[in-house]
Amino acid sequence: MKVNYLSREGYDKLKEELRDLVTRGRKDIARQIDEARSHGDLSENAEYDAAKEAQGKMETRISELETIMANSRVLDDKNIDNSKVYVLSTVTIHNNKTNKEMKYTLVSKDEADFNKGKISVDSPIGKALMGKSAGDVVSVKVPAGVLELEIKQIERQ
């Protein structure tokens, strides 16, 4: 299994989600199932079917979170070289086509949130930037075509 590198913040967020699902989530689903059972015949009980389906989805998510966390390593960004782009690098890039600058922090797929400026190292842009240095120009194939991105700055948050 591939090691998943996370920031302390990302790891703690996943840990909290798992704790919540295991404690509160399981109790809530059990209560819903008990309530649906009390309505009689289970063969034609839509509430029971819905609760069992929700239970299955929640157990799948719990399993996913346990696997992610078992294969995760928390990165201490103080020990990461700033001269190249790595996980947890904050990179200022210049799009040569649109003449615009953008700033992204590269994170694992589990922490990615485009609205917060966090992109996955597994995304096309993330993959293209990994291991590169300030001043490098990378070409990235995206659905809209090919982007030419120049790395202006690499920093740690």
C-alpha cells in the first residue's frame, strides 16, 4: 500500500472524523435501525432499508479512514528542503498563457480542497510540480489543453 503523507492538521481532521463516526455515528444508526424495526414487517419497511443502507455506507467510510490512517505519515515541514517542491510546499506559479499568478499548497488527496488553495500531489498540476525548483517551467496537460506554469516561489506555511 502507498504511504499517504499528511500535515498534522489533515491527520487530526481525519482522526476526528473517524472518532465521530465510530462513536456518535454508530449510535445514531443503531437507534434508527431499532426505531425502524419497531414499525413492524421488515420486508416492506423503507425506513429499515434506508437505515441499513446508511449503516453500510458509514461502515465503508470507517474502513476507508482506518486504512488511510494506518498508511499515513505525518510530515514535519521543518525538515523539508525548501529548494524543491514537495508535499506541504506552498508554491507560487505563473500561468504563462493567462499571465496570472496562483498560489497552491500541495497536500495528499485526502487533504485537497481547491477552495482553500490546497491541491493534491496526485493531480496533474501537483504531479508536474513535484521535485521541481523555483524558476523551472512545467507543461501540464489538463482538460482545457496544455498549461505552461513557471515556479516563482517555494515556501512552507
